[in-house]
Amino acid sequence: MLKKTDSMYIMRDIEKSNNLLRGRSLSAGDVHTFSEEIKKISNSPLSPRHTNLMPSSRDYTLNKLVKVEYNNRKIEDINAKNYVYCGAAATLPINNLGMSIDNDGHLILIKGTGYDLFEGIFKKYTTGYEYKTSRLISSECDKKFKELYIDDNGLLVGNEKNTERSYIINITIPEVDINRNEQFINIKFFDYLHRNKHDDLTFKIDNDFFVSYVMKEKKLYLKSIQRGNSVKDYSCLLYEIKIPLSSGYSLSSIKRSMNFLQIVVQNGEKKRILFIDPKHISNHELSVSKASHKPPQDFSSRLGSDPHEKYHSGLPFSSDRKGNFSSKTIPLFSSIIDNFRVNIKHAKNHSIEGEKKEAMIHFVKAFDPGFTGVTNTIYGLSKSAFKLIIKKISNKETLYDHNLNIFTSQSKYLSKVTNNALGLKNEQKISESIINLANEIKPGDALYLTSANKIAAFFGIAAAGIPLAPGWFAGIVTELSDRHNLILSKTVAGNIRLSFNNRHKAAALSLAGTGQGLETNLLNSRGIDYMSVMPFEANAIIVTQFISGNDFSFDMSVENFNKFATQLSDPQRKSPFREMIINEAEAKKIKEKEFVIKVEAKSELRFQVGSMVGQSIYMVMPRTAVVMRLAIDLLSVKTSTSKSAGKSESFFSTSSENFKVTALNTKADIFTECKIMPIVISSGSNNITWCRPLPLLEEGRVLSEYSNKKPLTFSEKVTKNNSEYSNNEFVTENNLANVKNTPVLITINGSNGVKKGISLKKLAVIYKEIGLTIDTLNQLITPLIDQQRFSQNKSCVVNIISHYEPIINPSFISSEAITKNASQVLATDISEKKLYRLMKLEFRRSCSLQHKNASIPMPILNFSSAHGITYDQYLGEIEFQYNSDSDLSPVNAKRRLSILY
């Protein structure tokens, strides 16, 4: 489905912004991941995603470039001693690859495929893991190396064969025309003058504390300890450092890797690479407390892009980790499992480092049944609601103060998230962390610091029996939620852009229906129901929703930003930047209201373990239902109002008003629903049996859905300020699996919405240039999908943003060059007034780290709280070129990628 994300603010459909309709109760769908919320925030014209990056000026001839050509390679033929993980190397593009040298000393790139638990186990014990390598050699790149390592600054360094010279290896990706589908890179070598060598095992532990080690006869020994000006030499005493290794493994080689020791251990022909933090070496006990399979992490790796946090990383010499299974497929308990794993891991790390108090805190958190979720949610919602009530926002100055106070109230939780993201052992103030975060991003990237709190309530009652004799059901669901974002981005000019984004939502759903009494057991044994079917259920539903929010954005130089950041920890009205920010900021307030009356019919096939656990309680633990549903909106009324204040404006003025009344909007879907639910049963007068469902845990997942695109519109009124829509670019968002179906042409026809024209996939049959673009996409899709993950409170998702530009006086394409189907599509499209053509495909990766707290499972009420950081990273783009402003089909495409695959 095409999702519009241009500057126009579009009211979100109730069903897709929460789970009130499907779940009926307490689903925590909108707190589970921040990815969908990032998409919604990008609707704003203030979004950093709408920043146009300057095109690359690099121009290389192919004979000077290195062609990346992968061939199958056995793991035994890869040099483990000189292997490095390139994902954290500062001198390489974004990647999840490995690198080593071949027998001749030439550089080779290494890639494989990562796997989650079950798929990985199947692959491991059937065909085995497969790896591919590419030799990096050209007329301009023919250096041969004897050693390869990454220094403390993240520089990839190679020591040349037959000389004493060392080089920094720098790899960039040039801008190329897509007249061929191969991947090309440019490699440059710079003299490396730093004193550290790959075998210099001297590490800085503290400000004036250094420790040196040495390897002799395949053993690690303590060499010296330096404190200040005092140096103690232990080299002649042969103090061996004991390393915990699996049975049968012995030490083969050691080198430094980003202030870590990278060791190769071997058991016969089998080799593994481990990493040791020098802080995990006890020089008193002469032992290593922890050796990890994970290499040192950079910023994006800590947020979710590290392949070593999967069951199998897809890279050689890395051990499989069963504890890294993805919990996204585990119904109901995925968040509980992730919180347990994350906190137990933190507890172990603190215990290893001798921090017993911190270890105990995380151990207690691992077994927290949900008290933290209740207290955090109540605290967060009460703080924001109180500040909203006492301050009526009428101008930018009030909004500025409001945003700073809201952010400060959440800083206690956000500082813990940012410290984890930065890999800091000692906690920093949120202002210090944000300065460090700003140093991590590049133009086109964005960082989202998010706090989300939600309270949901459910109450339902049913009279047992066949429909209306006397069987019926009624229920009500309410929700109150807040979401606050601070967005950091970097402009092309190098300035820091800050954007505050706040949304408050109140919603209620009431329904009445019948049909539950028709449920028939298909499989039961010894009083336990295992499978049943509910052939028909009908409901009448009324939904109301109110959303209010605001956006506040401004730019600052890096120097001024570093001074201003203290305001994020301790706001001061006498700040020297206050007046400048208020004057230069762009601000917006929004209000949305929606009222829907609908009817629905559905049937369910239920798989469950259900039985009476007392005289009056029937327990479903758990139930998984496959549901087919047809819903029709009898009436839908939507209104939205936005007020804005631009630069040099103090007060808000109305910028747009939307009012729309529709009917007969039909939707059909198939979804799964999982729940744990006791049902309290009691007898009433007139032989009526009353049932009160009390769901404790519930979640749902859509399998397939359809909606008609042209509901009956009774009234529609749109009033907007033209200054808000100066950008004619139209933007949509797609996932990787559907990118080849991206339309090259689209039309916008007012209330009829967006109509898709011919797709890239169809046009590739006609034009060679588009065919080469499809080939490039095919090569990109697999490694990008391989990067995606949802586990251990981290996620990594890759999306593609399609940018369209308007066409004025479109020209026809020769009928000889177009299939009959495509010709019909184009003929329809060009008759419309607003025709757009595909300008570029932009690739973005969103990596997220969350600290989530859910309440203890309880009936009626549910609390959830989440605080997280999301890194929305620019991966590059493919730009389509046309002969003229009126052309409908591209004649060429340029590839500007920042990712090595």
C-alpha cells in the first residue's frame, strides 16, 4: 500500500494508530516499536528526512575503481589471524562485512547470511553456512599486506609486505551511472604514522593507568603496569594470563582491535575469534573474567545493527549464540522475555566488573512483574498532563518553555538510554549525552529521543446464549497516551537542528454485539477445550478519538548548540539563546477529532487451552485465534486543525483546516489474536448466565487486509495556507519487499487520493536502464533484509522512500515501446491534472534501542512505558534522470550509495 508522507498533515486512521478495534482491550501495539511512529513524525514539513543532500561531486573512471565480485569461499581458506570486522571501521562506508588478506597479501571482502535461531540451526546441520569473498584489486590498487587490524580510533590499518610501512586503508563508494549493475569502490592508502602496531598490546585503563601484555609460545603474559611515572616490569616473571576457553581450544594468535584484544582460538581445523576488554583482565588474579564473541561496537551497532547479536552473524569465526534468538515470533511474552534477557546480561556485566550494587539492581529488574511500568506510566502521564493544563499555549515563547519542561521531566529515563547508546560505563547528564549524540550524526541522519506512556482500560459483560435469546455482548475500551520526541539532525551547512514533537491522545470505543453463543467446540478432552469455531459474530461499534500536539524546530551552529545543551538538563529563563531561538523557530500546533459508527461481521477459528479453574472462572491460557472480518463505516466524521508560527512570528495563526464526512468505507482483513483471559461466570435472574471477560495479555497481528479506496463522501472542506506547501515534492514510503513495485508515475486527484501508474518492475521489461536498476535493487535487497532484526529491546529496519516531482505538460511515450497494459495506465494517468514522476529512491536504516516497562498483567487496567533512542540513517539513493521536464519515463539513473554490500 502506498503511504503518503509529504508535508500535508494527514489524520491517521483509527485502526492503524492503535489496536482498539481488533484487540478490543489492552494491546500494547503502539509501544512495542518506535519504527511506525518515526514514519508518522516524518509527515511534518519540519522533518529532517526532507533535507535535500548535496549531490556527490566525485567522478571516477571505471579503470581506476575496484570492482566487487563475490565468489564462494570455504571458511578454511580465509585467514583468521588477519580477519577484521569492518562494521565499526571509521574509514569504510556503512557495512556489515568482514575483511582479511589472501595468500598473496591482497585485501578480500567477506560476507555471509545471518540467521535467527530455528532457521540457523536448520542451515547449520543441513548444508552448513556459506561465505563469499571478493578480492579487492585493480590497476590503482595492488598493494600487498602481511597484517591487518583496526586501531583505537577505528582506522583500518595494513602493514605492507616486504617493507616497514603502514597504511590507513580508506574505502569510498563513487557516484556512478547505472549502465551496469556491478558494485564499484574506490580504495586509497594513506601513510599511518601512529606508534601503535597490531602486536602492541599496551592499553589505557584509566587516565594514568596503562597495562602491557605480550604473547609468547601461544600464551598471553603480563608485561608491565604503569601508574603515572611509575613502571613495573613483569616480562621476566612470565605471569601467564588465563583465558576461559571452551574445551579443546587453544590460543593461536593475538592482535589489538579498537582498544580490545582480538584473539584467535583453535580446536583442530576449527577456529573462533574472541574479543577481550582489557578492563576484564584481573592483573592480580592473572585471569580474564569475560571473552566475548562480539567485536567492539560503534554507535549504530549498539542501537541494533550489529549482526553478532543474532543467532548466527553471517560472518566467519563467530560462534552461534542460542540466547540471541528473536522474540518477535513469540506471542504475548516477547517483551517480558526481552526485558529479562537484557537485564540479566547487564547484571552479569556489572558483576564481572565488580559493580555489585548495579548488578543487583538489574537482577531485580529482570524479575520485576511490572511495578516499574505502573509507576513510570503514572508519573509520565501526570507530569505532561499537568504541564498541559496549567499552560495554555498561545505563542512560541510558551511552547518553548513547555517543551523544555516536558523534556526535563523525562530526562531521568532518557539519560539511561543515551548512556547505553553511547557505550558509557559512568552515567552522564542528558545535556552531555546529547552533545555526544550530535557528534555521531551526519547530514541527512536524524536521532529521535522518545518517551511514550499509555494507560488503557477495558470492561465487558456478556449474557450467554444463542444470539438475542438472550445472548449479547457489550464492552468499552479507553486509552490515554502521550508521546514526546526530541529530534536531532544535521543540516548540509553543518548546523544542528532540534525539533520537539509532542502528541497527546485520548480515545474510547464502545461496542455491542451478538454471536458468541454460537461457538462450537471441535476438540476437547478431560474438561479442556483445545479447538473451537465461532462461525458468526456481529457488532455495532462507536469510536471517538482526540489527538492534540505540537512541533517546535530551530537550527543552531555547533558551537552555540554545545552551550545551549545545558538547558536540556536545567532550563533557565535567562538563557542567552532564549530570545534568538524563539524568534528563529518554526512552530506548529495540531488538533484532530474523529467519530466513527461502524458495523462488522467476523468469524474465528480458535486454538486454545481453556478449562474451568473453579466454580465460577473459565480460564483461557492461552488462546490463538485466526479471525476473518468485514467492517463497514456507516458514518465517519474527521476534523483536523493546524496553527503555525514561522520565523519572526510570535503568535500562532490558522494554517489549515480539514473537515470530512464519509460513509460506506469497507474494510476486510484476516488477522491473528493471542490472549490470556479469565472469564468470570455468575448466574443472574431469569436463568441468565453472566460472563465478564478479563483479558490479562493480548496482542494481534494482521496477515492480510483490503479496503476500498473510494468511500461515499458527503462533505469535504479543506482550507490551507499556501505558504505551508511551497515544496511540490511528493513522498511515499515502501518496505524492501515491495520496492520493485514502486510506481514510476502517480496521479493525485483530490478526494480520490493517489492512483498508481506503471511500476519499475513493468517498465524494466521495456527499458534496459530500468532493468539495470532492478538488478541493482535485487543485489541490495538481500543484504539489507539480512540487517533487519527485532530482539533484546533493539530493532533494525530498512525502508525506501520514493521521491516524486510534478510533471508539467507531460509528453506521450511511443506506443511501440509500451505494452498494452502500460499504455492503458499511462493514458489514464495523463488525463489527470496532477501527474508526478519518480525522482529518486532513498534508502534509510532505522536502528532503535528501547527501555520498556509493562505493567503486571491485570484485568481492566494496563500500563505501559517506553523510553528509547532511534537512529534514522541515510544509506544512499538512486536518482532517475529524464531528457526533459515533460518526459514520463527515465532515460538513466545515478547510484549514490553510502552502504557497502
